[in-house]
Amino acid sequence: MSSVSYAPAHGARVRRLVPETGAQAAIWAVVLVCVLAPVLPLVYASVQSKPIYAAGRVFTLAPYRQLFTDPAFWTAALNTLEFAAITTASSVVLGGSFAVLCSRTDVYGRRAYSRLFIAPIVLPPLGVILGWNALYGPGGYAHDFVNQTLHIPLNLTSVPGMAVLGTAVAVPVVFLVCQATLSGADSSLENAARSTGAPPLSVLGRITVPMLRPALLNAGLLVFTLSIESLGIPLVLGSPQGHDFIASYLFNTWSSAFTPDPPVVSAGATVLLACACALLLLRSKLLGDQARFVSVGGRSGPAGGVQLGTWLRWVLGAILGVYLLATAFAPIAALALSSVVSELTPLIAPWHLLTLGNWWEIAHGTFAHSILNTVEIAVVGGLLTTLVVALATAVAQRSRFRLRRSLPFMLLFPRAIPGIIIGIGFFWTFLLVNPPGGALRNSIWGIMLALSIRSITLAYFVMSSAFGTVSESMDHAARAAGASWWTSTTRIAFPILKPALYASFILLFISILNDYDPALFLVTPGHEIMGVTMLDAEQQGTIGPVAALAMVQVAITILAIAVGARLFAAQARGKRNA
Amino acid sequence: MPEITVERLSKSFGQEQALKNISFSVHDKEFLTLLGPSGCGKTTTLMSIAGFQRPDEGLISCGDRTFFDRAAKVYLKAEDRNLGMVFQSYAIWPHLTVFGNVAFPLRIRRMKKDALRRRVLETLDLVEMGDYARRYPHELSGGQQQRVALARALVYAPAVLLLDEPFSNLDAKLRERARTWLKHLQAELGLTTLFVTHDQDEALSLSDRIVVMDEGSVLQIGTPEDIYRRPATRFVAEFLGHCNILPARVATATSSGTTGLVLHGNGKPITLSGGDRAAGDEVQLAVRPEAVELTSDESASGENTYRAELRSVSFLGDHYVYELGIDGLALTVTDTRLFVGPAVTVRIPPSACRVLPS
Ligand SMILES: Nc1ncnc2c1ncn2[C@@H]1O[C@H](COP(=O)(O)OP(=O)(O)OP(=O)(O)O)[C@@H](O)[C@H]1O
Ligand SMILES: [Mg+2]
């Protein structure tokens, strides 16, 4: 052993650049403001006699009275309930069965299906709606085939028809939740039942499905919450035929009212917000905190499971394949097709109508501009949100800050706020708080703020489970060595969590890229984003360029996922070779 | 001057009292060990000193600096306590090299580049890891990681070194080597060290003094020999090595420095040195297995000498363990020599019996 002089390292005390509690309080305050900003002014506006920029306002409940006496509101509410009920019931049944089939039986192609069924989650929702419309809508490629050849009466513009699309969109969510539960569940429970002599199918019915009950309840409530705030589906499909949902009713009232921005819309939005919050509370009451942290991905279950027999294996496998084809791949293909034809019609073979005109059109002017705006918003918003949420999670999980326990709730709350409420809410906030409201309103950054806040919860899911995998002693070791909270968070925790930070950024980028609900209320000329441009153009009957834009969204999404996978691989390689 | 003083420390988690009125101090350059079974509150005590756990009551100070004083509402943050800490899991940062890990505390202290480099390499040499400076943690063995953790805790010359079961992830052989090596280093550098373990061998071989804990309380504080030879309670006697516990009743009061008792197990008389017992007192005697003398001489007789039935023998390399029966009273004895049954003669020296408070 060498002997060295062992003098204290340094006389000087460690200098603290950032005061600990100050930094933590600032982060907490930022999150609080972000969460409350879209909500408080909205509630305030809903009890005013005139829009809050107008003079001579008084407190009144008249907006609510007006809302509740409008028969159109009640029709829209009933439509919404019907839509949400059908969507929830059928997506829970389908998603649950698919998940059980893929993780507990030897159905043909189970491994591939386990991935493919989740994939549609990242598809741009508006693109999916437009694709369905191009395929199954009135005048769509497959409309006659489905209705006349197959004798399935599918009218996409009716409420049950929209619910079919709603189901297709919701099934991946249910599938994901159930699959996570199933892959975490101990399959020896089922093996135990089989060893007592129970036939495989009765094991599925008596052990597996009951085990899945909490997951189904969780997924059902989630789908129901998402369904009652649907805006894109009715706007594209039902509204033109007079089948409104609450969200589209509010949007149409907003954009076609005699007095702009009427308080009655704020009242309706407040009612919708109350419903969504009640559902969130109900969900956390029924499930406890755990269920909200459903982990994404997961191992595929133990090989084998229930043996279906050759015949059933193939039939069920084929049914799964046809389902995927009909609900996800064919609509996207139809969308791609309609982006390269001059006219959407089943009557003329598409190769006679081929054109690059649509693509040429979106490469210029407003269309191109809105693509750039969207990407800009998604990059900056993804970065900022990831950073803020990462810091906020560090305060919540790795600090002694007094109010840290309120952070998880604040970070989960944006999930419960319907998109149109964030839109209307920020509209009022920007008017009330000026500056910086005016500047935000007249640029793309106001839209970025609204879309980012909507994605906070997603980032929190990623960051909180990532922090959970890094032992707290990593931070403790840094602090024992003299590092402040800020230093140990930024120089120890974040570098270790780099893969999660990347993952969060990619997910947020995709989510912001494809989101549009709030932007409908915030958009100002020259500051459009893709979703808004597409909806606008679609309502004016422009089909081709809209399809091309939707394909651009799909392409950017796939590109982002590919880059994300690359980053992951590079990280893993770096770790190994370093 | 006592370096670390812990006074009347208490801590509850909900209903459960993890620490009940703990007091002890670690002297300058001393190696003090907290020893106790799992869940007795060792880590909680260490984390309270390090500043990662906030106690409910009590006082912790280091030299003239107060770390925690409930009464005076003083609570010094962990990063301001200038302690070196080695975690049970090592907590080596995976994104930094060995050099980066050890350099971190110095970078925090804004040490100049050259001095920093010299200091880090010096410390790595000290723990015999100089050749591994460029490696990443996942390219090191458990023992090497443990030494990096130690280097990281030593590099800024903290006032006190805190170690939480640093050897528990090592295999038996390596653990023994690491032990000797740590003891050397500690003695050479004169480090004030607070060490936590549930391994009695580790505690006995390393410590200047041992604090024995159970269920959140301190049972005994003393040198290893003190605690081994003069356990204060039955728990301490049994926790440190094997111990025969023999219930007995005092037959004759103290005379000429010895006391006569009757063993409950078989009604035989037994004498022990020391006294201050009244006739009729019920006591428990603690007798270490290696303190009992064995002979094969059948005719041996005298004080505390009995014939015993040899029930079983097991061979443990450097000694044998005998399970004996003295007219029904079970006794475990160790000896380096081999005896073959069916009977042996046993002598329990009067000085080997220690009376435990009941
Ligand atoms: N964060 C906590 N919340 C609740 N109870 C805790 C917490 N930390 C420790 N305890 C309880 O306090 C008691 C003492 O725990 P501690 O970790 O100090 O034990 P230990 O002596 O270090 O044990 P081991 O040798 O197993 O590490 C235990 O009963 C434990 O269950
Ligand atoms: Mg412990």
C-alpha cells in the first residue's frame, strides 16, 4: 500500500450557485401556473354576462341557464353519451380479448400481433379519421363493398358509425393496458388451475379474465373519458350531417356565434371539465394510485399458454389479421392513395387519376408553412416539457421540498383536461394576462404552450417510472460528497436517465406533432399548425392535399420513432463499448 | 475530543419506533461499529448522521459543528456535513468512469485541474485501483467497485467515514481480504470511522469499539473483547458467537469470592467466581463453548467437573464441535482435540461463567 499525505482536499467551502429551496419552489410554481392557466380563466368566463374583453360585465349564471335550455346541447350530450358507451363497451371487449389471445394462447402470429396492435397508438388521430373517411365514408373506396357486398350497414356519419371508428381508435389503448397486466401477472396461477384438470378454455374464462378485471375497468374508464371529449371524429364525420357531440357543438357555437366567444361556450366547457375530473377521481378511487402507472411495453408472456388446436389457431389468427388490416392498415393505405389521385372516387380506377399535384400543393404556401410551424412547435415544446417535467419529477421524488407531494397530482391533472378546454382556457388566459398573452396569441408559441401542457402527463409517466429504476443512493452519494440538490440532479440523475429523457422527448414530439384540439381555438392567421390546416381545408372540401398533409404527419411520426430507436441503440452500444 | 456525538436519538415510521433514545459517540481516529440483527435501526442511525433521514428527537454533532438538534431546530443539509459515505449498493455512478466518479467531489469543490488529477490518482493508488481509472463501473468486479466507492468517499478527506455494510455484496474470501485491507487503511490514515454491519465476525475483527443494537435500542457499548467476554444481556451473548445459557438457582451465598449454585437442567452444583447473590436467586449463566475444558480422564474430579454423554461431534476444520449431555442438560463445547465417546469429562472453570441479569 502506498502511503500518501492525507491532508483535507480544500480549505474552501463548496460554493452553492443555486439555492436549493428557491429552485425547487420555482419549479413547483411553474408547474402550478401551467396547470391552472387554462382552467381558472375559463371558469371565470363562464359566470360572466359578456366575454371578458367586453366592458360592462356582471356576475351571472345565465350562460349555464342558456346552455341547459338549448335543445341542441342536449342532443349533442345524448349523442356523446351514446358514442362513449358504445365505444367503451366494444373496445373493452375487443381489446381485452385480443390481449388475452396474444399473451395467453398460441394463436398464430401472436408475437407480431403483440406489437402491431399497439402501433396505431402513435398514428396521427386526424390522419386515421381521414383515412377511415376515405375508405368507409360516404363515397369512400370500400363503402359499397362493405354495405352492399358484405351487407354490413356501416354509415360512418351516424353516431353508431362514428362509434365503430371510436372503437378502432380505442382498442390499442385497452390492448396495451391489458397486455401490461397480463405480462406482469404470474402465469403459474393459470398453470395451477390447469394442473387441477381444468380445460384450457375454462381456465381463460375463470382465471385469466377475472385477473384482468381491474385492468379492464381502468381501460374502460380511460376510454370513456377520452370519448366524451372527442372533437375530430364529429367534426369530420357527424357534424356535417347534424350529428354533433358536446365538443363539436361547443366548437361550432364558438366559431359561428353572432357575438364572438360567447360565455355559453365557457359554461359548456366547464361542464365538460367537471365530468372529466369526476371520471379521473372515480378512476383513481377505484384503482388506487398504482393503476395510473401502467408501464408501457413488456415481455411477451411465457410461450405456449392455452393450446387452441391447429384449426382454431389459424382461424383466430386470420381474424386478428383481418381486423388489423381493416382498421389500421387499409385506412392509412386509402389515405396514401387519395394523396396521389386527383379525385377520391370508387367509380374510376385510381391509376387513371394519378397525380403529384396534391404533394406539389402542400410544398408551398400555407400548407408548407404549417408543416414547418408544427415541427418547430413539436421540437421546442417537446424539449421544454421534457426538461420541466424531469425537474418537477426530481422535486417530487428526490427532494425534501415541503409541497412536493402535490406535484404528482398536478402533473397527472392535465390528462383530465379535455383538449378543447385547454384551447378555450388559454384563449381567455392570453386575453387576461397581457403581456405576455398578446405576444403568445400572435405567434405559434401560444399554441405550443397549450399543446405542451396537454402532454405533461405523458412525460410524467416516462420520467416517474424512470426515476423509480435509479436507486436513490445514487443521489445520496452525490450529496454526501457535497453536491447540492441541483448539482446532483443535473450532473448525476439526468445523465443516468439520458435514455428516458430521449424517450420522453420523442414521445412528446410525436404527441405535440399530431395534436390539434386546443389549437382550433388559438390559431391566428399565419400561425397555423398541420391539424388545424387539415380540418379547415377538409371542411372546404379539399381532399387531396389534406390526405398528403396527413401522410406527412404519418411520415414524420415514423421518422421520429426510427430516430428514437436509433438513439436508444446508440446509448446501449455506448454503454457496452465505453 | 469526541468526533461524532449522538444523543437521545429517536425516530418513528408511523406506528413503528425505529430508533428509541440512541446515544453513543465516535472518538477521534476510532473505528466504531454498529452491530445488530436486520431491521434493528442501524441504517436509520447512519442515515440520520449522514443527513438523509430526519430524526424526530435528539442531537447529532461532529466536533464543534451541530448536525441536528431538535430542541434548537438545527438541521444541517447532507451536502454541508462533509462526511464520506460508502453505500451498501456502492452507488457508483454508471455514466462516469472510475476517474470521473472519484473526481466528482473535487469538481464540486472547484479544485484546479492539475491538483485534482494528482489527488484522484493518488487516492486510486491508495485503494489499489490506479490501473482502472478509465474503466466504467460495469466493467469492474464487485470488490473493485467497492474500492472505487471507498476512494470516492475518501478523496476529499471528510471528517468522518460512514460505511453501511460495505462488504455484504462480496463473497466470503474477498470479504476477508477487504476487511484486512480496510483496517490497514483506516489505521494508517487515522480515519474516524462509523461502520454498520450485522456480521459479528466483521465487527469483532475490525472495531475499536462496538455498539450492539436491537429493536431500535442500544444494548451495550464496549471493546470487542469486553462485549464478547462480558455480555450485558442474553441477547448480546447469543448474538456474538455461540453461547450456552444455563438457568440456575443460588444455593449458598457468597463466600471467599465464589458463589455456589444449582443447575436447573440436572440439579448438579456449580461454582462461579464473584458474588453478591442472595440464596434462592434465579439466574442465567452464560458459558462460551471454547471456555469449557474436556478430558478423557474418567477419574478426574473436583470443582465443576462432570461426566458427560457425548451425543455428537462435527468437524469444522480447525476445531471440533461437541454436543454433550450432562444428565440431561445440553451443553455445546468446542475443542481442537478429537475425543471419542461414549462419555467425556467436562470442567467448567468458575471464571468462565458469567451471570446474566434476568
Ligand atoms: N422509510 C421507511 N419507512 C418505514 N419504515 C422504515 C423505513 N426505513 C426503515 N424502516 C423501518 O425501521 C426499522 C429499522 O430499519 P433499518 O433500515 O435501520 O434497519 P437495519 O438495521 O439497517 O437493517 P438491515 O441490517 O436489514 O439493513 C425497520 O423495522 C424498518 O422496517
Ligand atoms: Mg441496513
